[in-house]
Amino acid sequence: LDAPSSTTRDSGSLFGILSGNSTNAYSSVPETVGYGRYDFGNKITAAVKVKFESFDTRQVFFNNFGSGGGFGFGANKDTICFAVKLSSLSDKYVTCTIRNSLHAGTTYWIGGVYDGSANRLELYINGKKCENAVWTLDGGDETISSISGTIQPTPLPIALNARVNSDGAHIEAPLNGTIYKAGLWTDALSPDTIASMV
């Protein structure tokens, strides 16, 4: 994938770390990193360095959700989540959710890992695994304890700062804040590797 012109690019399985700086960070809506029917298989790690200005509305801030597939991060005043749409769950997605205890105006590293071969869906805040995370279906109250399968592909772009709708042009749930770095790997990185990113 090509990094946006305002970024530098580090090594990684898919596009590694995309880095902005304080004057050229991801603050426009949305910044798409590329189009394609990405085949993540049954493993993915995503990480994003983000500062929220508020949590007043639902915000989707690093994702390619849509058309029955993809991955993404979301936040609102109550929760922070990392979600994947899995082939084994038809058109449902599974979320790894925690209660939102983050503070507006503070910068955080938020990471998510899915490994369908190891029953692993994890959320990390500043390099620490959220041990109290809950797995739910479609962001509702139905919890599950076992997951497997591949991430359903979607033709939508990988986007920062908002969710891009199926027409590829309209957006929803924009981020009220700034993304400074984002990384995506087609592997399930270890907790130690994720901690080393902070």
C-alpha cells in the first residue's frame, strides 16, 4: 500500500507504521490508505496512536468495515472496541470491548489483535492488554467465548478518522481528534511486541 504523502513508512507485513507529525497528522476526514479487497486471513494486528478531543459521539477511527467484512476500532463515551467480521459468523462481527476510561486531550496507543487459530481477540491500551475485555456479537449484549475463522474481505478502503460507506465517498462516525501513527500487520503480534511500540 502507498502511505499518504504526509507520512513516513516503516517496515511491516502490510504497511507497518505510518507516521505523521504534529503539524501534518491525520486530522482531515477521512484519510484513505488504499483500496483493495484485502485478504487478512485468520490473523491481524492493528495499532493506532490517537488523541480524542471528546467522546460525545460514536467515532470509528481506523478501519475498513463494510460490505460484510473488515476490521475496525471504535469509541464512544461508554466503550472502546476492536472488531472483526468473521467468515464463521456469517455477516456478524465480533467485538472486543472495554468500558471507556480514557481522557479527552490525552494521546494513547490503542492496539487490537485477532488470531483465529488461537481463539485470540485482544485490545491493548498503551501496550497493556485489557484483561477485562468482553467479546460480543454485533456490539450487542450477546457474549461469546470462542472464535475462529478468517476475516471477511471487503472492497472498501482502509481508512483513518472515519468509516467510509459502501460508495467509497460518504463517511460516518468521524473521529473528533487526531491520529499520529497507524500500523497494520497480517500476523498476530505478541504482547511483548505490542508493548514495545509504545
